[in-house]
Amino acid sequence: MSTLTMKASGVPVGGYEAEFVEWEQSVHEQFGDRIGFRFRVIGGAHDGTETTRFTGAKLSPKSALAKVLSGLAGQKIEVGDSVDPDKFVGKRYMVVVEETESGATRVESILPTAG
């Protein structure tokens, strides 16, 4: 019988240059309306690997969605602002990936880069 080797999915904890690939709306059975943001790592040992961040769909000043959109826009999103995530697709960012309580990893912070 062959042996099986566990492999990690996604990227490990750390900072990466990444391209914002797409966003999508979905409904999660437990958490309700969600928005997912997908990034593709550029360069290094994890080149081409994708990492994500899912948030609730409600945009409010202290929501995770506001934090993600502020990172994509490169400025704080204020009450009354409207944001179209499509205008950031293809742009490069520095993303910080952190571990969640469950041991999975996700994008925690997004910062625009000069490139």
C-alpha cells in the first residue's frame, strides 16, 4: 500500500505580493450572505497559489467588509461611500495572511503596492 502525505492548501502565514483576482457573493448555510475576495500570490515559493478572505455582506464602519474594501481602495471607506470592487481586479497588493482559530489561513490585511 502507498503512503499518503498531507499537504497544506493555500499559503502559510506571512506577507505576500498578490494580485486581486476576483470577488463573489454567496450564501453560506451557517453565516448567511457572504462576500469572498480571491488573491493570487506573485513570486516566491508560493507563486501562483491563491488565498482568500470571506466577510459578511453588510458594509458598516467596523465590519470586516469595510476593512477589506478600505485595503483595496488604499483609503478608509467612510459612511456614504460606494465602492465597486471590480475596479480593483488585476491590481497588486501586499496581503498579510494569518491563521484562524480553526487552523486555516486567510487574508487579514491588504495594502496597495506601487506596482
